[in-house]
Amino acid sequence: MNFEQTSHSNNNSSPISQKAMETSSPSPKQGFTRHAALLLLVACAALTMQSCSRSEEARNTSQGAPHQASSQEVQSAGMGIENAADDKSTAAPPPTAKVFALQKVDAPQNGKRADFAWLDGKKTVKLSEASKGKPVFINFWATWCPPCRRELPDIVELQKEYGAKVVFIGVAFENEATAAQAAPLVSSFAEKNNLGYVNIVGDEKLVGKISAAYGNVEALPTTFIIDKNGVVLDKLIGGRSKEDFLSALKKVL
């Protein structure tokens, strides 16, 4: 803004100028009146601001002011997070791999599948005993075989879905000379890929014997579907899909 500049008066001022100054100067009564009006205006403004503040506070209360969490609420929330973490830590682990050494292979009889046995600790378990009254799904495979690895996730899913009705067995044809050498390799692979069903490993002699007992398995993977009476109903050579396996399983379910 532009302010108007004025100079001080001196003793040689004219009577007209002096009279004008006296005329323009407010009287004491007029000054008091203006002062009172100013005080009244300030008081009204203060009352208006106080009223607005109370109205804002009432509006926040009715609409719901931001919630300030108490220390007890914060502690409860923390306990909830800890409990969730505990629940997650106690979740059931994936199925443990079951890898056993092949112990004995019997010749097939009367057109039925060949029986074989494996060593579970100090106990000898025969396939005929483990699968009594149930169909059997036998998959010949190897950790070094790409088509075998591709179809394993489907077999794992089928085992989870039908494991109560069908016995799933894997027979691993590894390049290691002995079962003791092959077992750690297959166990590690089975753990990483959640193979929760029984897998069998053996030395060169027993692997050759079980291959011959099942019609000379020459290609991997090869899968046999066997009914509850031990009769081989289907032989699937090469990698297959879940739908292919399920179609074959329906013959024995």
C-alpha cells in the first residue's frame, strides 16, 4: 500500500490551518465513544471464535473423533500378532519322505504282479502285506530322469487325494551301485519335492531283478496300475498327465 507522507507543523502556521487542525481533532467524548465501540467489537469477535470452537468440538464428538489407542489395546494387538505367528510355526510340516532299501523280489505267479519286500528299520515289509485289500500304483522312476520329475507333482497330488484307497509306491532306478549310496540322494530329492509315499532303492542286482519281474522295464518313467487282487490292469510307459493317471486309477477304484 502507498502511505501519504506529512510534515510536522511550525509556529508560523496560518490561523486557517490552526483552525482546521482544531476542527479535525476529535473531542474527548468522541474518542471515548470510538474506544467503547472498538472494545465491543473485540468482545463480539472473541465470543464468536469461542462459539465456533465449541461447535467444532461437538461435531467431532458426534461424528467420531480419531481414536487414540490405549496401552492395553496396543498390548492386546501385539499378543494377537504373536499368537498368529505361533499358529503359523505350529502348522503341520509336509509329509516326511519314506525311502527304504529293497530286500527281496519274488517271481510273478498266476498272472499277478510280482511281490517284493523292503527293510523298514529292522522290520521286513512285503508289498502284499502293505497293500492288503487295496489297489496299487507303482511308479518306476529316477531322480536324473526329466520326464519322471515332470510327472511327480501330479503323482503327489493323486496320493494326497486317493492315498486312503490306493497304495502308492515309487521304485527309483539310480546309477549308484548300492542302496546305501542311492538312499541319501533319493531321500533328499523326496524331501524337497514332498514325496510322502514309500520309495524303494536297491543295488544293481535287485534293481535288475525287479525290472525283470515287471516285464523288463526298459523306459522311465513306467507306471503299473494293479487291482486289489494283484492283477496288473494297466501299464503306462513314458511321462503322463494327472488325467491319464486318474483315468487308469478309475479302473481299480
